[in-house]
Amino acid sequence: MINFLQTILPIIIYILLIILLIIGIILGVRSIQTLNKVDKVVDDVNDKVQSLNGFFNLIDFTTDKIVSITDRVVEGVSGLIGHIFKRRHVKSDEEEE
């Protein structure tokens, strides 16, 4: 009985290891195929984003110009209002003297 187990158990273990190795190889090949597909999708998305860069640069340039113009308008209006209140303040100081 012991001789039987000493000869059969290593054979069973070797067969199981061979099956495990084959399963590992199959999973490795499938994961490589999946990663290649994912890489193609990422490249496609990257190409599409690159094609939109010009459009985004145009929007960025336009918003920068609009912000610049509105800043100038706000500075002008606030300067005008400040100048008006400064005159009133100066006139009231002159009237007190």
C-alpha cells in the first residue's frame, strides 16, 4: 500500500501541476489580449481628445479676452464711482471750513 501511494501520489501531483501551468498560460495570454484591446481604446480616446485641443484653445483664448475686457470695464466704473464720491467728500470738507 505504501509503495502504491509513493508511486501514484507524485504522478497525481505532477498532473495537477501541469494542469495549473496550462491554466496559468491561458490566463496570461487572455490578459495580454485584453490589455491590447484596452490600449487600442485608450489610443483612440487620446486621438479624439487631441483633435479637440484646438477648439479648447480657442475657447480659452476667448474667455481670457472677455475676462480682460470685463476687468477693464469694472476698473473704469469703480474708478468713476470712487472719483464721484471723492468729489462729494472734498466738497463737504470745503463747506465745513
